[in-house]
Amino acid sequence: MSTWFEKCFVCKPRVVWGVVPLGLASLSVHAAEFTAGNASEVTTALQQAGPGDTVVLTDGVWTNQYIRFNADGTAGNPITLRAETPGGVVLNGSSRLDISGDHLVVDGLHFNGGSLSSGHVVRFTGSNGDANHSRFTNSAITDYNPADIDTRYFWVSMYGTNNRVDHNTFTNQNHSGVTVTVWRDSSARDDHRIDANHFNGRPEGNGNGFETIRIGTSQQSLSDSYTVVENNLFEEVDGEIEAISVKAGQNDIRFNTFRRTSATVTLRHGNDNTVEGNFFLGENVSGSGGVRIIGERQTIVNNYLQDLDGRANGGLVLTGGVPNSPNSGYFQVKDAVIAHNTIVNITDAGIILDEGIGSSGRTLLPEGVTIANNLIQNAAPAFEGNEGASFTWEGNIVFGGVNQPTPPGVTVVDPQLVQGADGLFRPAAGSPVIDGAAGDYGALVPTDFDGQARVGLFDVGADEVSSAQIVRKPLSEGDVGAGWFYDPGTGPGPGAGLITGPGHVALTADSFSNRLDPNGDGDTWVLASAAGSLGQNVLEAPPGDRVDPPLETQDAVATFGLTFTEAGTYTAYYRAAGFSSSTDSFHRPVLFGDDPETATATTNTGAWDWENGGTFVINDSMLGMPLELRLGKREQFAVLDAIVFALDGSLTDAELDALFTATAITGDYNGNGQVEQGDLDLVLQNWGTGTFGGDAAALDGGGPFDGNVDQNELDGVLQNWGASSAPRFDGASLPEPGSVALLGFVGLGRRRG
């Protein structure tokens, strides 16, 4: 029979008790790890865990496990519940999770193939109350469906305040119930954030209740939530007409991408919401839609809508209102602003002025609406319906499918749009769109849909013609979702990694996002091993003649996804090598998102060297936005090993190398790169002696060591407990970004279900 000590040994840090030096008896060591193999062991571990601690769930299949993550961390030291290996804990059957308490983080779980009869797969509440300042990240819920699609339950339910759902993959939900729900049971603000998730594969349901995201309900719709939904990718989420259903006020729906989605963003209830900078790319899928607008003071700006077909009968749709509407009805549209949107090639009206008027008691036309500086080409027609009182029209340009007569403030002229390599239509040089905007909307649209600053006289539509860096783009599946959710056969190798620190971000070349073959010759960058590399692998340019774009098509391009959270001017450094005069260069870009066309020389002797790659300015408008770095082949067999972006532009080769090398930490007396239980054991076991058991390696961790194991060494452990010099991020966790964050978005072979 196991003793009490044996049962608890796995769920608390190991401490050796014996001769206790003065001052140690009251020691309380945190930043500990606890291991749990089932929900019951999680509960036991949490009884011991404190702020800063981590509960590690052992890899394997967890069936019918109800995990109650009931705990309280602190702002600087959350408690983390994570999988041993990201995605390695697979929960099925009736498994579910409560996140209950303050400052909690859940990382790397995979709910797959299970089902519930009711309730929630993941909810931010439980026996410890609603969660606050907590996070569900780097996880996936896939195919968690009952036999009957009418069985209603919710995948992720957000309660409490200041919680975050980010970098998750949600795919193949086919039953009644919302994928991610913000529940409001009072008039208090929520301040939640839903970002960088991949929502994919939701077939059409059999009625209402199949939304992908819902914020609030009609009962609380006249109060304000302050939830932000940003940088998410929605693909083929067709559950019902409302992919995002907003039923509260003061929410931001921004910078998301909708692809082949037979649904809309619907401002169903609530006022003062903003829909900004989203890409609606229907790809001519039947039922693909844009935005439905109901209520007061809604702002719809900088959105790009292309190739839509059928949903809600138009791209941007103003809805008729019901007199004295109940909370669950249709409030009259008042004082909406629809400005600087681009609508191209849709089979219905570009903007509908009175959708649903005359049906379901809707007799009130929208009033006080501003329609300004929108660009509409090839809609059928550009505008449809009757306007209400006090409309303002100015600066709009339409072409193709024009209804006559046009309202004042609408000019019929060819905008001279040109489709770019990214599939988007932008004004060509000399377009009447350039500097053609009217009115002053600078407070609403200081940047365009690319994230470029609008300057001088604004351009009509969502795009400001500019040579500035493009910092926002339509998202693809490699940019969002759980970082481990990909096919390991084609993604980065197991050594792929990055390091973040104050003022810098460093990554090995094998943490690429994609390897592209623009000229279609079958060759692109290849993973190879090389002596003296800082990563596990390097990227080697394929064989062939020298390539000199833009006169020639790019031959091989490697891309890296980045996100910064601190503004400043960063110097780029590239560690590279060549082996002869015909293998000693590669191409780098001047700006993020640009094709690599600047030749950069390397050594030609096979020796590694750090090359200065110029500066990149990160301004406030670029923070939190996914950026892309593109490196290209110039000469065959050149190799890339590592990349650093640093606010310090004068780093030496030795200083750059050191960013990838574990350094000695005071208190790391066993030299394993971390100050932990083993170092405390050494101090206790050798107290009062002149050596650490005669083990020379024990001195690798650095001082203080004065020839005697005493209070100096004990202080070295206690003051640095939990410190680590591990040189690479290996995907074991996804921490909250620090001063600079880089996400190596894995794109090649990412599976979709």
C-alpha cells in the first residue's frame, strides 16, 4: 500500500530535509512544476501549487476527464496548466475543463473526438468563481460532436473579466451551440480578447444557434462588453447567417480574415461597435457575406470585401428597425458611419440601405447615416433601397452596376484597380481614387487596411496608395491557430526555435514558416546540417544559376512570421556562410512583407559570419500585427543559420552568438542551465565543506563560491530559484509575449481537421 508521502511525491517539488542551515526552516520555494496524469491528480497538485507554478499534464489519451483548474495566481506569476508536449494530451469522451480563479494559463491541450450532452467543453468559471485575467492558448478543439446535431453545448465559454482566448484551432464543429461565447450576466464590462485563432469547417446548421463567436445576449445588449475580436481566420464557417454575432456594445471586430464563409459579421444588438480592417474574401462561394448593421452609432471602416455572393443580399447591409423594439428585436439604425471600405466583384448590392423593411414589423428606415469615401466596383447594384432622414453622402466612387440616379456625394468613374499578387485590388498610379476622399475621418482611419499611415489628402476606399511597409494582410492558416497543429513531416524540424529577451528576438533558420518555390522549378530552400550551427538545422539554397529579382522570378523563398509588442528601430542580423565566390550571397528584404531583392554577401570560406541586414522600424500601429520576413536565394548552396532583430545596432558577433548559448547563472551549481531542486540538494548535502562533493562540473553554474559551501551558495539558489538559461524555445509552452515577441507560424502541411 502506498504511503501518504509516496502518493503526494509526484505532485509537489522534491525537498531534502536534514541538517537545515539557519534561515532555511521558513523557506517557501515557488516556480515549481507538478506532474499530473489525470483530473484527480490535477486537483491534488493544485492544492500544493502557488503563484508562478506549473502543473504539467502527462502526454497520452485522457478519457472522460473533468479537469477543474481552480486556483489563483498573481499578475506577475500566473499558475499554468500545460501539456507535457503541446498537443500531446488528447482529451476525449466527455472530457471538459473549468478555468476558475485569477491569473491562470492553459496551454497546449487537444480536445478531439469527444462529445457532451450539454454544458461547455471549456469554460472560464467553476467552483472558485469566474476567471479573471486568465488565458486559454495554443490548444485545439476538433470534431467534438454528438451524434445528434440538435444536442446543444458550447465549446469555449468566457465568463469573468480580462480573459483571453488566443492561438487556438477550432475545427469541424457541426452541432448546435456557439464555438466561442462571451457570457454577460451583468452590465459590467468584460474586456476580453479573442485573437489569432483559426476557426475552420463549420457546416450549415438547421436554424439559429450555430454561431462561431457570440458576444452577449439580447437581455444585456444595451450594456457594454468592450471585447476585442482581432487577427482571427475564419474559413468555411457556415453554421448560420451570423459567423460573429454581437449582442452588446463597445466591441471591436478588427483585422480578421473571412474566407469562403457563408455568413456575416452581424451587429445584432447593442450600440457603439466598430468593424474595422477586416478582409471578407468570398471566393464566389454561395452565401458568402459581409456586415449586417443594426442599432446606434456603429462604425464600419477600412474593410475589404471581394467576390461575395448572396448572404444578406449585399456587402454592407443596413437593416430596417422596429418601433419601440424589445431587446430581442431590431433596433433602428441611427448615426452609423460607413467609410473608406472597398467592395469589389459581388453578385448583390454593395450597400443596402433598408434590408428587411416591411417584414417582421420593421418599418423604420435608418437615419443619420454617413456613407463616405467608399469604393465600389462591380456590385449589382452599388446601392440599393431607400435612405432615411439625415443621410450624409460624400467622396464615394462607384463603377459598374451603377443604379441611376446616383445620390449626391457619389462619383461614377473607373477607379483603375489592378489586382496584385496577393489577389487584392488596389488603385493604379493615376487612379481618381488617389487623394479623392472628402471630409475628415482621420480619427477613424489613421491607417488603411494594410496598416499603412494615411497622410495628406486621403484616398477613397480601404487602401491608401503608399510605398510604406505593409503590416497587415489577409491571414492564412499558417499565421494563426495552435503552433503545434501541423504535419510534422513538412514543417520545421525538431530543433526549430526562438529566444526572446529585452530588446531582441533571436531565431534559428529552421523555425521558418514556409518554403516557397515562386518560379515553379521544383527547388526551394532545404533543411541541412552544418558544423558550428546555432540551430539543429540550417537552410541551404538549392542548386542552380544565380537569381537577380525583380528582373528574374524568385527561385526559392523562406518566410518567417513575426509579431512585435514594443516599438522601436530594430537592426536585422543574419548568420550565414558561403563556400566559394559562386555561393556567397542571398537576398533579404528592405521591409517586412516585401520580396527579398537586396543582395547580401556572406563569407566564401565556409566560416560563419553575422551580416548586418539593415533596420526595420516598428511603430505603434504595427504592434501585435502579424509580420512576415522573406529571405530568398541569390546563389546556390549559400546557408542561413540564425536571425536576430535587436534594438541595439552595434552588437558584435560574439554578443550575437551568446544569445543562442546557455550562460552560467548564479545558483546553478550542477550546471544544467536551471536553478532548481538539484542545486538546493548540492548546497544541503555539502554544507560547510570546501567543495560540492568533489564534482568539478558543479562549479559550472557560476558563483558565488569562495571555497566553502555556506550562506553565499544558499543565497545564490534562493535568490535565483527558477531562473533558466535554456538556449532555445522548443515549443513546450507559449508564454505571454514580453517586450518583443516572435511567433514562428508553421504553415507547410498544416492539417485542417
